[in-house]
Amino acid sequence: MPVYNPPLRDMQFVLHELLNVSAELKALPKHADTDADTINAVLDEGGKFAAEVVFPLNISGDTQGCQLNRDTHEVKAPDGFKAAYERYVAGGWPSLSCDPDFGGQGLPFVVNQCFYEMLNSSNQAWTMYPGLSHGAYECLHAHGTPEQKALYLPKLTSGEWTGTMCLTEPHCGTDLGLLRTKAEPQADGTYKLSGQKIFISAGEHDLAPNIVHLVLARLPDAPPGSKGISLFIVPKFNVAADGSMGARNGIYCGGLEHKMGIHGNATCQMVLDEAVGTLVGQPHKGLAAMFVMMNAARLGVGNQSLGLTEVAYQNALAYAKDRVQMRSLTGVKAPGKPADPIIVHPDVRRMLMTA
């Protein structure tokens, strides 16, 4: 059976003995009161959530995957994913390092990163649903208008709504200067967006009632290339000025990608059919604003790798202690067994040490 034990002692060593993070935080006024005991207590509970709630969902995530209803364009996540997300929200986990002005707890970003390392170890597919929301939050926190922040950031902070970034299109991959999605200005100050986006992680799901898509598109007068890209908020359900959800917007999932290892995450082909959006930042300056979210995603991908290597090592170590084959070169180590555990063999130990 797969195993995962949160590496809390390793984290404590790096944070407190190697980096002396508490002393570093005292130089930052908004984090000056964050001490080692607070950090350890948060990560201890976070480790329990990751190991006990999220880790067991790997089986349903891998075997069931996500299910797309092609008539309604709704996506159902694997069994247990929604219930786990509800517990995640109820526990206040989405708001750990968010701004208190929008309902956040204001803890240092490093605490949230440690928590997300454990989430990535326990279940990367599930973790990508709330993970994308942090990038959307950071982008709007940096570039949104006061009205946009008041409308969207409290919902993203609490986890009531989730977020995505919609960049790539079928013909342009990472060369975003070639994107074709159009944004037509409307008399009321909004825009209607039409086009297609692909590889949109958590683009459609049933974990939260609304999804805040950040979409790159071109205005009619946009210059060619990357200098002609603007950024828009396009929610799954339109949002009224009082924050209530309105009619279904014209953005929907047209198909699911099937990515090895993350079948439990809805990697979507998104279609925009005159979807209503609002401009973020200045016209034609959208790529610079989106880089806030893109850089958050890059940190997230690095954290995914760290989390996956940790759980891979733990399972490799458990397997090496359990699997028996041949005898040790220095004599029998398990006389009660027909062969010794493979961890006694030098090359196996070398590989484990490398990991």
C-alpha cells in the first residue's frame, strides 16, 4: 500500500535550524509576531489534513478520473474530491497567507508553501484545484481595481470560489503573441470574449459554485504580438455588483485532456462564446499582469516537484525494506527470510541516498 508521512521534522530543521526563519520574519512588520511555535502548530495540522483527508483520494482520482457531461458542459470530479475541498475551506486553509483586508490570515508565504508541499505529496491532482486560485488571487491583488478586488478577492481568499488562468490556445502553445481570442468592447464597459483555450487546469469542476477565469485576449485595435494582449476576468457565472452570482456565462468546457498521473484534475479545453469579461489593468498590458499569476504557477510547479520527490522517496524506501532478493554481500541480514531486503544492496542504497 502507498505510504505518506508528512516530513515535519525535516521542515522544522530547514525553517528553524538552517534558515532561522523566525528571526528573519521579525524584520518584516506584518510577520514580526509569527514565531516557531505558531508555524509548527499550523504545519502539524496541515500535515494531518494532507495525509488523512487528501492522500487516500489518489485511488478514486486515478481510477475514476473526471467525467464531462457533454450536454451541460459540467465536470464531475472523482469521488471524495468535493467533500475534501469542503473540509479544506471549512478549516480555513485557503486563507493562510492571504491579505487580512480580504479575510486572509496573513501568515508568511513560506508557511503556505510548506503546507502545499505536503498537499502535493499527498495528491497533486486534487491540490491543483485550490492551487490555481492562489495565482488568480495574487494577480488580482496586484493589478485589480478596488471594485474588482472587493468583488473577487474575499471569495478567492475563503475558497468559496476557485480561479484559473486561461492562456494557451490550440495553435500557439507558449508563444502567446500568436493568440487569437478576441475581446469586443460593450457599451456598459464590459467585453465579450470569443475564442478557445487549451490545457486549462481545474477549468471546470463541481468543487465550488463559481470559477474565476483570468483570460488573455486581444482588443480590436490591438497591435500584433505580445504587446497586443489584454487580461480579463471571466467568471463561470456572472457576478453582480453585490457579489451575488447571476446567469451562466459563455465560457464552458468543450473537452477533457487525459494527463498521466493527474486524471483526477480536470484539464480542460475551454470555449469562450461571447463570454462577458472585465478588463484587468491597462489595455494591451495584460501579459505583464498575467506574469504575476504565471510566476506564482512556476513556484507552484517547483513545489509540486518537491512534494512528489518526497512521497516517491518514502515509498521507494518502504519498498526497499519490504522486498527481498538475494543475500547481502557481507553476510545474511535476515536469517528468518529466504533472502535479504534489497535495502542491504549497495546500489539500492546509492539510489535511495541520491533520492
